[in-house]
Amino acid sequence: MSLRERSERQGERVRGYLSRWQSLEGRFGAPYPPPMSNRRMNRARELRQSAGLAATRVWEQVRGGAIDGHKFRREHPVGPYYADFACRRLRLVIEIDGGVHGLEHVRDRDQRRQAEIEALGWTVLRFTNDEVLLEPAKLAEAVRRHAAKIGVEG
């Protein structure tokens, strides 16, 4: 099989998946996510594997629905970005900021990024590395407050 034929077959599979996804979205009225490309999936995997100590500690705290049953994903695509942690049920993004986020140009970029994520209907909670390492209960309490605010129980 030629490269062109393989490419066309793969395109048919993707189009078929997209049409099934669109029919599910119409049938259930739920915002099913579009399929993730291999490039995005690989990038998310790289980000998960290179996580720092603070991100690892947060993951230990939120994984598997440990906070009132709310399940989080690591390095989850939200629009064109990768959220450090995201809970689809709560439409909540948790961002962990290291020391570099104190620089002015990085802070500006973070603000633009946060505004775009919030425009997609998500809420963004930001914590510094020190906050999650020294006061881990603060993160869990913030998640619970957000869930209560939007009326979702665990």
C-alpha cells in the first residue's frame, strides 16, 4: 500500500470518528471532546513524565477522585493549552506555578492564557510550588469551595 493510500485510509478513520463524536454530542447534548491528535497526546505524555515535585504531590492528592470523588486529569488539553490538572465535572483547572512564574513576561503570558481558558467556561485556580508543598490542605479546600459554589457535590 502506498503512502498516499495509507494517508487516505487514516483520513477516513478520523472522519468516521469525528462523525460518530458529533452524533454523540447531538444525541446526549454533552460536550464530548474531539479526538486528540498523536502529537498532542505525545506532548501531554512528555509533560506528565517531566513533572516536578510540587506537581507530583498535587497528583497524589487529587488522583482517583480523592477529593470528594472529583476526578482530575494531568496535563489535560483545554483549548490550545495543557492544564496542569483539570476536572471536567467541575470545569476546574489547577495550575501549579514555579519560581519562573514570578517573572513579569511569564506572569503576563499566564494571565492571557488564564483569560482564554476562562473564556472556554473553565475556572482556573493558581497555586505556587511552596503553597502546595507546605500547605497541601489549602488546595483540597479550594476545590471543595469551588464545587460548593457551583452546586456540585462529591
